[in-house]
Amino acid sequence: MAYHLTRQEADRLIRLPKRIDEPIRWTSMPGGTDRDTLSARVVCRDIDEPMDLRGVVGRTNWSFLLLTHARIPIRKLTVHGPGHRNPDGTDAGTHHKHIWDEVHEDQETYYPVDIDFSDVNVALIGFLAECNIIPEQPPERLIVRRRLR
Amino acid sequence: MNHRSCRSLQHMLGEQLQSQFPVIHAFDQFMVITPMLYPDNTRIDIGIAMRDKHRVMLTDNGEAWGYAFAHGVDEPVIRERIELTRARFRLADIDGGDLILDVPTNQAAEGLFKLATAVQDVAYLVYGVRLSQTSKTFERTVN
């Protein structure tokens, strides 16, 4: 596989102190679809290539991801109605966090106890903290007029 | 295998397949949870609504678009793929990123598979973007 990254390396990248020097802003998708997205460059003194924070709040589901420069999702917090099945067959439920490993890639999940799922804005701040990302400014607050899971 | 055991097998498979497609009522629409998967093992769900007595509308609620974007695919690339997927699967040509299929009620099950396959067609962009980024990094390292 061309994008080989071990779990150990992914976890190391998560632990490294990182920062976002640009405003974290939400963008509404044009075309009448209830969808908001964010994308911000994540920099780290210890690695050459920048990483990417991405977020999508869809009609009912939402997720935040930290991607390496090679677009490997080393952490992903997601709420998805249909739920998720881990590679070993266990049911991960609708609210879960994906980890990266070299065998199952981003298919393995667990239920995070450190995330407040009741508010998507609070969850984003929790996700940034877990990924050791310090934003220069607090993320723009997303006002969600629809009901999310 | 005789005719009777063939019917019995068909019945058993029918029951098992039925259990793989739970339907829930959520957010003002019926959602069919399919056993088909996104690359990260998340099940693909399809919204379904009766348009009239003879036709149903199936939609991915824009989830394929959102999945690709969240995994680092840039918007122009997603837009291009969405257009291609719509043409390839004969989906509705609409604004925005939703994948929508309008079918006669007696073709709803076939439409469900077709739309879930269309969702995968868009979501699999994530593999391409990972490979292309890795290749760029490799080129820079070598040069």
C-alpha cells in the first residue's frame, strides 16, 4: 500500500503539539443543501508537511477529521445515524471516534467519553484538544437551525 | 440440488437479506440502512419518500459529498465526480451535492442498490486522493 502509516506513527502525530494560525470558519454549501463545512491548515514545528482539519455538519450527521498531508484520517469524530460496525463485528453505535491503524485503516472505532456530543461546537473544541491543536482564535460558532443527532 | 431445497435456500436468504435492511423513521423521512459500506465501514443509509402512488424518491441526503469532503477531497474534484456519477447512474440532475434517484415504486429495491453503489462511486474518491498526495510527497523527496 502506497500510504503506509502505522498506528504508532499516527498516535505520535496526534500527540505532537500543533496549531492553527488561520480563522476556523464555517461555509454553507450552496444549492439549498443543509450542509456546513470547515477546512483549516494545521501546522506543526516537528513535521514538514501541514495537516488538515476538516469538518462537515450535514443534514443529520456530522464529523470532524484530522488528516495528514497524504490525506490519511488519523483521527475522526463522527455521529452517523446508521451506526458503524468495527472490523471484529462489534457494533460501535452512532457516536464514535475512528482511529487509524495499518491493518484496518480508519475502520476501527471506540466510544469516546471525553467528548460532549450534545453541542457540535463544544464537540469541535473537544476534538481540537484531543488532537493537541491550539487554534489562534476560537472556532467560529456554528448556528444549526436543524435538529442533529 | 433439487427444486425444493432451492426454494428453501431462497427463502432463507430472503429472510437474512431482509434483516440487513432495517428501516427507521428519522428526521421527517424513512431511512433505509443498507449493508453496503463507506470505505471506513460506516453503513450507507438512503432516505426514501413517496412522491405519489406510483413513484418514490431515493436520496443520500448529500452524505457522499460530505464524506468525500471530510476526507480531504477538494470541492472541484467532488463536483466533477458527482456530475459523472449522476450521468453514469442516471440520477436526477439537480443543484447541490445530493444524489437523488426517482423511480417507479416497483423498482424501489433496485433503485436502492443503484443509489448505494452511486454513493460508493463518490466516496471511493478518498482512495485516489490518498495515493495522489503520497505520490507528490514521494516526488518531492526524490527530487
